[in-house]
Amino acid sequence: MLLDPDAAALYPQRESLGAEEPHYELAGERVETIEALLRGAVRVLITTARATAERTAVPAALAQARVVLEAIRKNAA
């Protein structure tokens, strides 16, 4: 009630402790949450102690993997 619903985000812990994440849904949610944090859109982060202890290279990988699509308008002749 005190915050905009979009101001809080869940950062779930991974199901496995290895480098691979077998659950694509969790991996996607983690990436979306990190991106929202980097944009400053999240004010409250909900997570577990184990999830905060995990190292991730996602912020650097986000910048390299980002694809920007833009519409090209043709001039009417």
C-alpha cells in the first residue's frame, strides 16, 4: 500500500548451484530483476540469503547481448 506495485521485485535463488540454470523461467526472472535494478525501477528487492551470495555476470552480459530494434520510416514520395 505504501509503494507502487512495480517498485518491488523478486530475485529468486537458483535451483542448482552449478554454472548452468536448468529452469529458464527462474533465469529469465533473475535477468529481468537485475535489469530493473540497473534502470533504477526497483526500490524494494525481495530475495533470499543464498540468492544474494551467488555471483553473477549478468549485468555485463546484458549490455553485450542487448539487441535494439528500431522502425525505419520511409518518406512518402
